[in-house]
Amino acid sequence: ADAERLKQPFMRGEAARINNSLIYLLGLYRLQRHELPLQIQEVYVAEFLDEQIAANELLFSIRQISVQRDCDEALTAYFDPTLIAGIIGNVLVNAARYAQQSICVKAIAGDNGSVAIEISDDGPGFPEKMLESKDHAQRGIDFNSGSTNLGLFFAGEFAYLHRRGEQHVTIELSNLSPNVSCFKLTLP
């Protein structure tokens, strides 16, 4: 009975992951057909990040992952909260898959009005192959790990829609140490 009880949240998590993939595909289809409206608005970043963390609380609880959020409560940024939530949600789910004990979600204001959102975890780090490829569209499918890189492709495509003048959102992947991977999304 205990084993069955533990499977249920796992199955819900996997179903949510499949649902997210289907949403990504629909979003990419609509983007390609120029039918995806962009709804830019001023967003309180700390509140936004709290919502993304809360949406994944069950997953964090099951995996026994602690999540810390570091962000000035007054920090605001202009972006489409629905599209960026899809990106941040996907990164949090992936971080939970690889984290050993903790995830840190941090937002920092830049000098030029930009806002950087960083999500780091204490997992094994990004594979070198992933770090070498800067073009999200050129990342392949890895049948050994089950990775399609669809989340990164989605992030790159939707992030590109957000711009201020000639500045676009940037996405960076790095390993801060051998056991700390970091996803960084910088909003212009």
C-alpha cells in the first residue's frame, strides 16, 4: 500500500511533464504561425518566483528538495508572465530531477534595468556537451537520457520574443562548480 501511495505523486509529476511538453509544442506551432500573442506587463519578480515555486511544491516535497528564493520584494520587470512561467517552471522541474538536496532561485537587478533570474541546484551539473552548444535549436535528442532539449528550445524561442529595443532575453547555462549547475535568464 505504501509503494502504491508513493507512485501516485510520481505519476502526477510525469503527467505534468508530458502536459508541459504538449503545451510547448502547441506554443511553438502558434509561434511559427505568428499566432502567439505577447502580453508584456510589469511583474513583481519575488511574487512571480514564489508562484512558480509553489506550483512545484509537491514535487519538491516528494524529492525532499529544499528551495530558497533570494529576491528583493520590490524588484519589478516587464515580461509576459505566462510565457516566462513556462520557462521557469520547466527549469524548476528539471532542477528537481537532478538536485541532491537543494535548489536556489535568485533574481538580481542589473545596472542597465535588466533583471537576471538564476536557478541553481546541487546536482551533477550540466553535461559538457550541453554547455558547448550555444544554439538551442542545434541540440539533439539523447535517447540514452530521454532528453529532447525541447525545454531549452522552447525557452530560447519564447525568450527571444521579449526585447527592449535591440536587447533580447538571454539564456545561459553554466556549472558554478562540479556539483552546482546554473540556468540564468536575463530580461532586458
